[in-house]
Amino acid sequence: MTRPTTVEAVDTMVRITDGRVSMTASSETTARVHIPDRQPLAAIETHATIRVDGPDYKATLELDADAAAALHAALEEAINR
């Protein structure tokens, strides 16, 4: 993995639900985007990993080519509004 790109001061909220029990944690934290050094990748391989580590939780999103493209399109739309 390459050195991560960081996005500072991200408001995050994580909710875990197990049956009828639900817990929520939220904080301001840093999001880190990791991209593999090895290229080219197959479409089903992880193209980017987004990690958010809060004081009481950790969240990881692993994006293959389709998921990375969908996230890119959604963010581009949000920026251009």
C-alpha cells in the first residue's frame, strides 16, 4: 500500500445493530485512503481502502473497481452541485 492520503476533521458516525440492540459512536476524526502500489489490478481486486479510526471504533471500506468508480461519480456529483 502507498502512503495514505488523509482527510482531516471528518465528522463520522458508526452504528452497529445486532438484532434488537443498537449502538452508535460518533466523533471528528481523520479518514485515510490507501491505494495499492501494485498496478494494474483486476477489476475485482481492492483498488482503494478507506479507513476511519475513532476513539471507540474503527471502520474500513474496501473498494473494487466498480465501487471506487461509483464513489468517484457520487463525490464528483456532490462537488459540482
